[in-house]
Amino acid sequence: MGLLNELDVAVIIGSLVLVVLLGLWAARHQDKTARGYFLASGKLPWYLIGAAFVSTSVSSEQIVGTVGATYKYGLGIANWELWCLPVYVLTMVFFIPVYLRNRVATVPELLSRRFGPRCGDVYSWIMLVAYVVVFMVPILYGGSLAFSELTGWPFLGVLWVTVILVSLYAVKGGLRSVMFTDALQCLLLVGGGVLLFCIAVSKTPGGWSAMVAANPSRFHLYHPPGDPMAPFLGMITGSIGVFLFYQSTNQVMIQRVLGARSTWDGIMGIIFAGFINLARPLVTCLLGLVVYNWVHVMKVAPPLSNADTAFPFALRTLAPPWGLRGVILAGFIAAVMAAISSLANSTATIFSLDVYHRLINREASERQLVRVGRIASATALGIAALIAPAVERLGGIFRYFQTGVTFLSTPFISVILMGLLWKRANYQGAMFGLLGGIVIQIGVAIFVPMAGFHLHWLYLAFIAQVLIVIGIIVVSLKTSPPAAAQWQPFLWNVELLSGYDEGKQRPWYQKPFIWFCVYALVWVLPYYFYW
């Protein structure tokens, strides 16, 4: 087996079997309705929401990519993991109350009800393609390739076994199965990753403090505006752009909240995710600092020619032989499965509810919708698996994925923000934002560099977002205002925040504000010590 011993293999196989069995168990206990399949009947508790929120957002390309990027660029890459708090605040304050008050099942439904059916159609078709090609394919490819290289197991075998295992529970069980398995996969991923990081630091002479002393310039979270990878100013502009889209208006992520049993559970789930995310840098990027110290300070190996090999290097060099490699790789493949199952489930939800039910068969029964959803889920997995072997890495996994998602998100988040915050935003303005926004984003991405301005992709997205918002305002003001029935249910107001507990009296220790304050205080500490 090379890297793996018998205990490692047993841990990997046992973990995968446990994930599948848990998913099948969850499927047996769900309601046999469309709402049960796609939204777990709106019964998801806060702890499942929080754990699934984290595991869904951590995937193979992120683990490999961020470890490599941190090896190359330093601690500033940790901002991509830590910067959840500002975005979570916006999600909890502006989005969750509106979503749950209106009981929307999908983001296309929100766009259709707020602006008009065509707006929902644009989101549906673009995101259906994006979930398979932009999201699912690189996750499958990167995860299977890295796992294959680390274990010596054949790439195609790893890829298709992953797809089959995900299909066994995600296609059958819907969101409930995905949520339970995501929670277990989160435990595997975070637990194994933190353990590996702690062992790696303990093996380093002098530990963490010696690493900081050897290269103090690499241990700063703040990077100047011109930094090529993690400019702090770019993180701020991204808070109302790509980051907000990914956490608040991306069906894959927000579907966990849409299935919440209450607004309180939705908000507490996000706060719980925030606490878990405090440990995420230890799993996804700080290992790159340890690898840099071993390679460039301790000189145990020549400099890595490809930064994306930093994670495999850490696993080969720093993980002990008593089964931890198996735990880490089980968490790694669990991250792939969690992301893929979530994408398959969201693809099924959008296709079944927003394409098939609305455009093809308005009289479809609950059973028909679930069957179509299962077919869509299985089809998406199959297409992604067929395309994945043809993918080649472009500019490193981290840059490839982050750039693609950034440019995809700008038109959608611009339109939805305007719909929630400005009652005058109308159908014509929204269509301009969605279709014209795509043209604007592509134009900015192409012509700004051609003009000699080599800006970070977050700045390019922000420039495009400002232009799109201006366009939405101009077009909306020059056309007829929307009917009150369209904007009133979805217009955010501060009174929404007072109804988060639906009138239920809760003890002080269940108050979201208290737990958010604790989370915020802990979140500030790394910025205080490593600014």
C-alpha cells in the first residue's frame, strides 16, 4: 500500500461504511413527500445545520488548495477560512428571516416571487450547469486524484466508488440523509485535521513559536491591497459579493437553513458553524506553514515545485503510522462526499421544483417530484464523473476554483441584495442584473487587465458588482415599479429580527445574541495576535 498500512485501510473502509449506513438510516425515517425529500420536512435542528454548513463548504480542492496556497503565500490565506463572521452576520440579519418567513424552498423560487418567473429560470439553468461543471467536476477530479496519489489506488476506481457511495444514500434519502452524513463527515474532517496539525507542530523543533520566529513576515493575517492572493481590502469587498453569495444565496449552502425547524434553529445553526469554523484553518491551511518550515527552514526536502503537493507531503512526512493517515484520508474523502452529495441534492431540488414542476408538469404529484429529483441527482453525479477525468488544473486548484465562483456569483448576489433592500427594484432591473450582469462581469474580467490594470479577482468582481447595481437602479427607475404584493413580503426591515424565536420563551443560555458575542470575541483573537 506504500503510504497506508492495514490499520489505515481498515479505518478508511470502516468510516465509509458508517457514512453510507447512517445515510440509509436517515432515509428510512424521512417523510415520503417532496418537502420531506428536498427540505427534510422543515425539521432540521441547529446542530445538524451548523455541522452540515461547514462540511459542505470544505471540499477536496479547498483542503489541497489552501494548504498549498498557505505554503506559498503565508498566513494571510487563513482569511479565506476565518472571514466567515462578517458574512454570517449579513446572512443571519438580512437573509434567514426573509427566507423562513416566506417559506421559500429554493433561491429560484425567491427570484420568481420577488421579480418574475424568468428571473428564477435564469438562476435555475445557469446554476444547474454550474453545479455540475464548475463545482462538482473539479471537486470530484481533485479529490479523486489526490486520494489516488496518496494511496496508490487507481484514479478511476476512486472516482467511481465515490460517486456510487454518494448515490447510495444521497439519491435515495434526499436532504435528511445528506444532513446526517454531513454531520458525521464534519466530525471526521475536523477531528482528523486538527489532530494531524497538532502532531505536525509537536514534531517541529521549538513548535509554533519557533516557526513564527524563523519567518515572522509570513505570520500576518493582514496583507496589503496589492497582494496577489489574499489582499485584506479584497476580503472586505468580497463580504458583500462572492462570500455573501456563497453563504446566503447559493442553493447548496442555504438549503440547509431552508430546512430549519424554526428561525431560531437557522440562526443558531449559523452561529454553531462559526464556532466550528474557528478550527477550520488548522484543517485546511495552517498545515502549509508547518510544511514550509520543514522544507525551507529545517531543509528536510527540496522546495516543492508545485505548492498543491504540500498536503500530500505533510501526510507522508508528518502523520504517524498508527492509523492517523487513515483517519485523515477518511476525512478527506468524506469532504469530497459531503460536497458532492450536497451539490447533487441541490441540483435535484432546483431541477424538480423549479424546472420540471413549473415548466414541464404543473400537475406532478409528490411522488413524481421525488422520483424526478432522484433521477436528476443520479444524472448530475454521472455526468460529473464522466467529465472529471478530462479536467486539468489551471493556475493551481485554489485560484481556479475561487476565481470561477467569484465571477459566477456577482450578478446573482447583486440582484438578490437589491430585491431585499430596495422596494423599487423591478423585473426589468433584475433581468438586466442577471443577463447584463454576466456581460458586465466578463467584460470587466477581460478588459481591465487588457488596459494594464492587473487587479485581484475580488477587485474585478467588486467593480462589476458596483456597475451591475447601478444598472439595476437605472433600469428600474426608467420602468414601471413592481406591485406591492411582489416586494412587500421580501423587503427586509428591522422588525424581522424581533421574531427570530417565533414567540417561544427561551432561557438566557439559548439566546443567539449571547452565543454570537462569544463567537465574535474568540474570532477577534487571531487578528489581535497575528495582524
